[in-house]
Amino acid sequence: MKLPTLVKLLFLSALSLIIFSCSTQPQNDELVIALSRERKIEGKKYGEWLAHQNYNLRFIDLSQVAQEDIADSLALCHGLLLTGGEDIYPALYGKEFDTARCGTFNHERDAFEMLAFQFASANAIPILGICRGMQFINIAMGGSLWIDLPEDLGTGNTHRVGNEDWSEHSVTILPETLLAGLSPSSSVMVASNHHQGVENLAEGLIPVAHSSDMLIEAVQKQNPQIHYLLAVQWHPEWMDRSDTLSGKIAESFLNAALDFKKAKSKK
């Protein structure tokens, strides 16, 4: 066999080994994100909204995980998204007497989300809350909720039309906050669908945005450099994919998850 032919065969053999090796190696850039519960509506899923940012993502739906396995599942994750949903049982914030003005409850969800939030907080896993998720964070940290905005504040139609229909309203973002660094404007329009909201803000959280009735619309940790936590009362995943702030919220959360993963790999 001529020398050039032998060299060519050796080169092709080495190249095939490299390609095979690359294809069988784990993808080290993968981010694992825990969702407290995914939505079933195609085109409006939380995972779809996050995936629009073109990160390499894998999701764990905690509603499909046994409670005794929540901590083990979160130990694999780089971020926790507490999603929207039904009302939180008011006994968790001292208002068990006022259940009649609430909607449906899911005690199992309340329990596993508390476990998830506590584990994520203790391990500095980045946390993003949306709608119920923001309310749950406030409760888990010691705050309370208005049971029913139409009755308690008289501004229910701002946040939800009737009992179920979506509302669109403006939100004012406060300066020198995490959200202000993401938003192109201090006043933005958001998609909203809720009848409860933050009454007493938990210690350790600061308000980031409010609506025209001065209801708190977003919160963050007092020291975001120590632990990334951002929560909004509206639904950025329901907005059009071209909405700048919605995309920036997703990107900010995923960047924090990536930073967490990098820091974790160095330990």
C-alpha cells in the first residue's frame, strides 16, 4: 500500500473515532430545570417559553415526582420555577377561617412546593415564581395574601376579568431593581389572571413592581447577589414570544441557572 493511501486511511479512522466519541459524551451544557407543575396547553407551556431562549434544557415536572423524592430530584437541578395554578390553602398564612372566598385547593401541591422551595433556598438554587409561584414564595417566607381582590381592594377586574378571563394591564417597575435592569421601560403591559395577591410582604423580600392599585406585582430577594430569586404576579409565558421583558425574564433565570451550575461544578 502506498504511503499517502495509508496516511489517508489512518486519518479517516481517527476522524471516525472522534465523531463517535463526541456523539456519545454527555452534553455538559445541559441545564436541568424543575417545574412545580407544567401547563397542558400547547404553545403556552412554561417549558416552551424557557426553551425559546435556545438553551440546552431538560425539565423535571415535580407534580409527577413522589414527595419523598423531591429533594433528590432537585439535587439534579440548576433552577426551580414555581408555576401558576389554584389558590394556596389559606391556613398556611393564618386565614383558615376565610376559605369560602377562595377557589379550589391542592393540599398535595402545597406540600411538595414547600419542600421544593425550602430545598432550593437552602442550596441557593435559582428560583423564579410566576403568579401562584410568587404568592407561594411570599407565604413560604412568612408573608400573607389578600383572599379576594374584587372584595378586598375593589380592583379585581384589573387582574382578572370575571372568574376566569385574562386581563391585560400596566405595571410600573421600580428603579434599581433586578427587573428594572431587564425592562426596556419602567411601564409595561402584562398578561394577568388571578384574584389573590400579596398583602403583607415577607421579610427578606423587596417589591420590584406594582400595578395602578398599588398591588405588588413583582418581588426579589434583598440580596440577589447571594441567591437569585425573582417572582412576578403576571404570566410572562402567556405573552407573545416577541415581548421583550418576557424574554428577558426567562433569559435572566436561565443565566442564573447556568452560573449556579458552573459554581457547583467547581466545588
